[in-house]
Amino acid sequence: MRIILVRHGLSEANISRFYSLKDTKLHESGYGVLNNTKKNLEKYDIDEVYVSELKRSQETAQRLGFNDYTIDSRINELDFGDFKGKFFEDIRINELDFFNKKEKDFFNIKYPGGESINDVIKRTSEFFDEKSKEDKDILCVSHAIAIKSSLFWLLKDKENWQTFWLDNGSITVFRVEDDKKIIESVNLL
């Protein structure tokens, strides 16, 4: 079985540099990348499609030609809580104490009113544990931190968390065979 992960297309929040809201839409300047993503997905036989609850992942699935999908909140982006809808630069200045604490306890600190990265790792791991028992190739349209969390599901290596980058519209593929987890690609455009 394969787990094929696509990071949602370029969103309005990505361009405007604010913490996304649930209904943040895709930005048309990213459609070209998604056209390429769609072509790259043609080589896979996809049995089921899962998307997060967030509008940008659902719009991405539709742009990729998948209108029949299942929404699963376990592949949602990290919940940034009270920071949602606010600009990165403003939060960095106004919430200096939070970011100082985050430097010291990166995985455990919860965003005010939101989640920690360990929370995302736990819920995405539950999703992938469940899906890896099925003999189906699945596509998941998700988000950067959720996909990075899936890499932890495979590697169990938080030390290298910051070394992975996932572009909008990129494809990451895992294969599960005989209880072995194999990375086929990361951040393929």
C-alpha cells in the first residue's frame, strides 16, 4: 500500500503571511504548480482520497480532479489557536514570551488556545497507523506540519524536524510492505 501526501496549493495566507483560518482559500498564482502535481499523480492508482477539514485542502483535491473524498480532521494543520488570522510578524513581536518558550520546548508547547506539535504527531500517527493496515493506496491532501508529522511516524526522529521543508503542491510518498515503512519521495514537485 502507498500513502501519497500532497501539501495544499498556495493559499491566500501563504502569500499574505498570516496564520490561516479554516476557510482560507487557495490563491490563483499557485494553480500552475497544482497542474504539475496533477500530472505527477497520474502514475499512481489511488483507491481513496482523504482531505483535512480546512477549505484549502478541499479546494486542492478538487483542482487535482478528486471530487469524491473523505474529510478527516486527523490530517488537519496544527491548530494555531488564538494566532489564527493574525500576521506572523505581529505575533512574533507581540508574543515574544511564547516564542522564547517554544525555543526551549519546541514539541510540547501549545499555541494559546491551540495545539502543540506533539499533538499533531499523535493524531496523524493514529491516522496513518489505521490506514496502513488497509490494502489500499490513499491520497491525503494535507498541510506542512501534518505531513512533517507523518515523516516522524516513519522515522521517529525529531532531531531532524527542522531539516524538512514541504512546498505547496508537493508530493510525499510512503510505501508500507510487510510492516516496513519505506520513503519513496519527499517534496516532489
